[in-house]
Amino acid sequence: MPTADPDLRLAVTTDAETFERLRGLLPDRGIAVEYVQPDERVHPLTAGAGDAGLPDADVGWVYPSRLMEGAVVDARLGVPWVNGRDVVLASRNKAGVIARLADAGVSVPDTAMVSNPADEAEVLAAAERVGYPLVVKPNSTTRGVGIASVSDPDSLLGVTDYLDLVHDYRATGDKSYLLQEFLPDARDYRVMVLDGSYAGAVERRLPDAERAAGRWKHNVHRGAVAERVDPPAEARATAERAAATLDAPLLGVDLLVSEGRLVVSETNARPTVDAAEKYEPGFLDGLEALVRRTAAE
């Protein structure tokens, strides 16, 4: 749905909800929104190999999630990004995020990172320090993929045995995982921070039937429902501190509240742009300003 006379062209590297919403919101503000397919395709790298088929653009919406393909798209488009490669990489590395936030005084769950191959005794000792039950979490996956809860050493070793097999494959780039404190009955918030300021939040909840069946992951892609909420002032301030620590212009910050504690569990530098009513007034103005400022860099 391009504008008749746009003065700016935005290349978006996701064809999911975010692209459709941006395409519905920004054209009326003079920003044409074009989809760029970074993966699951063939990229001609030389003139003799064919036309790359990429649109002309002035600015990109978040660096592609696959770094190899992202490097090609970045070279071809030659545009600045709302959340460039460094920001996306930093946010994807869950262990790095936890370490940086902890050093900055932001509350996070007790966590240890295991870099494979690691001695089994060291893994078990780290788990004892974190405490059971705990969560075993791949360091660089999204949408809750590969996350498991364990309540005893044998269950832990059963999960890490599978991780050892995956990490033994030489083409596996990330050979690390987290042992993280499990927070019971946690309320799960996704807070959006835009240009350093709180921009809106949703609470992700599982349907009662799912909770009764023993489900505990709150990822929307796993069946949770995201509903707009007004989180406590502490939650807003914590999310803003996380975004400032990571120097991220646009950041989804996942907060867990359990037994009186509020912690940052993860961040997402490629957050889904939700329906406009789930954000604060002025969110669209801030979004446009960020795109235009980035284009001018």
C-alpha cells in the first residue's frame, strides 16, 4: 500500500506481522514500505549471476536475523538500519545481555553460561549454585525454541546430552547455553522501548486450560495471548535502563515478576510491531521520527 508521493523508502526484512503493520501505518506519513526477502532464496553476487531484485531504499528496518544473508542484503542496499548489525547481535546473545545488564545494576535472574564442551562436574556444580528447578536455555534462539525446565541433576544431564550432540557438529556456530533460575508463577511482560522511552507493554498469558495442563512458557508463538497493560513504574524504568545499557533505539524487553521480584529475562532487537492500540499515544510519531533520523545518518 505505497503512498502516491513518498519522500522516504523503508526496506523491511520481515514479511510477518511487522511488515503488514508498518505498511498500514507509514505510507500516510510519506514513507513507502517495501519488503526485502533476505533468506530462503538465491542471491546473485555478481552482475553475471543475475539481478539481485532488491528495491531502492533509503533506510532499513532492523538488520536481518541471518547474518550471512544480512551481510549481502546490507551490501546491496547500502542503507543505515533501525537497529543495525551490532545491536541485533548484542540482543541475540542472551548470555551477553544478562552479563551487561547485571554489570549495569539491572535486575536479572541468576544465570550461568555453559560453553561446550564443558566438564560435566562443572555443569552440575553451576546448576547447584543456580538452584533447582532451573531453565536450560539455548543462548541464541528465539520464540522459546529449545527451552526446557529441569528439577534434578539427572534431568539436567538428559537435556545437556542432546545439546552436546548438537554442539559436536562442526558447523554449529553457537556452542553455548544457559542455566537460569526458574521463577514460579511469573507474570510475563513485553515492554517496548522506543528511543529510550517507554512506548507500551503487553502481558503474555497462557489460557487457564494450558496452565492446568502444566504449560509454563508464555511465548505468543506457543499459544500465549498478549494483552495491553499498564505495567508498574518500576517495570517501565527497568526496561528503559535495559535499552540504554544495550544502546538500542528500538527494543522489546521481556520482564518477569515473581514473588516480589522484577527481572529482565531477555531482550529482542527485532521486536514485532503490534497493533497500534497496544502502545502509548504518540508511538507512531516516535516511530516515524526514528525512521527519518536513521535515514539521515
